[in-house]
Amino acid sequence: MKDLAEHLGLSQTTVSRALNGYPEVKEATRVRVSEAAAQLGYRPNASALRLATGRAGAIGLVLRGAD
């Protein structure tokens, strides 16, 4: 995200908010960020996303033995 922000001349906060659909980001900025992200092949860092949200996206399964 840092590279994307530098490429656009925007703060990382603005880029993050634009990508996450915050309403306070102007539509023109959101479009500009989305287009640049697609052009540069930006993909969110899955580890950072899990850390920020506290969600691992995993399901646990507990099985009882056949005793």
C-alpha cells in the first residue's frame, strides 16, 4: 500500500480508506486509487489484514475419539 500511496501522491490512510469504501473519500479519489491498484497489480497483504481485523478466516474442528 505504501508504494501505491507514493505512486499516487496520497497518504497511506487515504489509499486505505479509498480501497475500503469509506464514505468520506471523494468518488474521484476512490476511482483513481482503484484504477492505479489494478494497473499496478496491488493485492492486500493477507497477514496484515488478519492482524488488523483479528480474524484468521479459519474454521476449527473438534472430533471425539471412538472410545
